[in-house]
Amino acid sequence: MTFLLNPTGLDIRCLPNGGQVRALIKVNTTQEIARVQLPNGQEFPIPAFPATAVDEIVSNAFAHRDWGATTAIVVDQSPTSLTVWSPGGFPVGVAEEKILTTQSIPRNPVLMAALRQLGLAEESSRGFDRMWVSMLSSGRQAPSLNANGPFVEVTLPSGSVDSGFIRALYLLRIEFGESIFDSVNGLLVTRHLANNQILMTSTAARLMQVSDAQAQETLAWYSSQGFLEQLRDAPEWTLSARARAAFDGETSTVVSSVTTEDWVLAQLREGKSLNAREVADELGVEREAVSRLLRHLRDVGKAKIAGDSPTRGPSVRWVSS
């Protein structure tokens, strides 16, 4: 289903919670696509798209579009995704890679003030945070964002729902409290570590869209709550035994304390040849960080480029010295 929201003759009743736009989308977005049985026996219904994310994606399109442009807002809805194109790119000072942490800069302050009076936008304008939280907490991937052209394009994926992740979140909230897992940062960290063994501070900074120092402080606080454990003195983190139990279904008495360097050295000692991209994919760490580590190991005499490998580029393979 695709429809256009043309700026000419705009009626305030067409704004998201006013009726028409929201009703058009709601016809299909609220359809239940799955039910997840929680550990307490209750069933958690999963709609095609979370209502909060739908409201935010349309509210942001109206609030931040370029009203000087004659092109319409475009909403495209399919069984697997909901995409909204809002004319006009980001306002000056807003970067795509910092969308979760940049203070809102409304293109039209008068319209924004009207939306706030109607309860359709908040002063803090943390719409993207709420969008991310509602998607991740319902077992989906985060929204995708593209602002390279004359439109801001935001897509909510429906796709398959990770029921195991939803059940794990339920148990994590019981074990560690609500605050970590009601926040976008906590959910981003949890989502990453649900799929990967290790979280580097640099990876967390990229996910949270903050500096390495800010990410380090947040991860250290999660560690103080018992949710994460730091791998010795390395800027690397893993789920604690208590947290891992939410995913494994039983408490493990052994928590991996193997850093990326330990893992790489162990593989090299076994005679394996390693590629930076393959290591990054296996451990869920940054490829650039793995490349720096391999160069460091070469400098200290513990690794070398394989004889039959290219000496530069993404296909370089490394073996033990």
C-alpha cells in the first residue's frame, strides 16, 4: 500500500494522532503476526509494526519535512516493511550517524510549537529514540535511515520476530531491573551481545552514537549492575553469567574471559590462517580494530602475512610467525 501526503491544503486533522493518516496505516500495522509465550506463561502479542514506531515515523515526517518543497510525503507499506519518505533532507547541524543523540533542530519552529500544543511532539523531540526502543524491544531490527538524497527515508522492518530475544528481555528485566532495557543504549548493547560474543567499546560508541569515553562510562555502569563483564583490562565486554542465563536458559558458572587478542593468538597457534573480516564477523567486533591487532601482532613477532596472500587489501590472510 502506497499513498502520498501532499503539503497543499494541509488539514491539521491529517496529522498523525488526528485521525486520517494514522487510521490509514493502522488498518494493517496493528494486525497480529505472532504471539510469544513469556516464562511466566503470559502471551505477548506482536503486531505487524509497533504502534509507537508508526506514530513516530509519521510524526517526524510531518514535523521535520521541508514545507517549501512541493513534493509529497510518501508512505509505502508492505507485509515486510513500512517506509516513509519525507521531503527535504536533514536540517543543518543534524547528521545521520548522530540521529539518536542530536538535539532536535526543527525546520519550522511555528509548526513544531503547534504540534507540541496538540501533544503530537515533545519538547525534547526524542522521536528516533522511541522508534528504536519500540522496534528492538519487540524482537525486530532497528529502523534503517537514509538521508543522502532530497528525502529523509526511514524504514521499519517487520520481517521475522526474534521470540527468543523477547523472552530474554523479560528475564533480564526481572534480574537487573527495568531501566537498562527500557533505554535505547541498553537495547542496542543487548541486541549486539545476543548475536555476538564480544562488544568492543568502539563498537558500542558507534551503536550509541557517542564518543568512546561516553560509551566506556555507560558500559562500566552496566558492569556495576552485574549485566556486563569487562574482559580483563581490554576495551571489550561480554554478558555476565547471570545475563547469559537469560539467553541460554540456565546459569553458566563459566564466563568467557577471552579477549579478541587471546582468541586470535589461539587460532594462530592452531595453524589457522586468519582474515580480519572473518574474525570481525565471528566475534562481532570492528574490522578496523582486528586489522590493527593483526598489525600489532606482526610488529611484536607473533603473526605474519601468509606467503600466498595479497599483502594489502581486504583479502590479506595472516598466520603465526
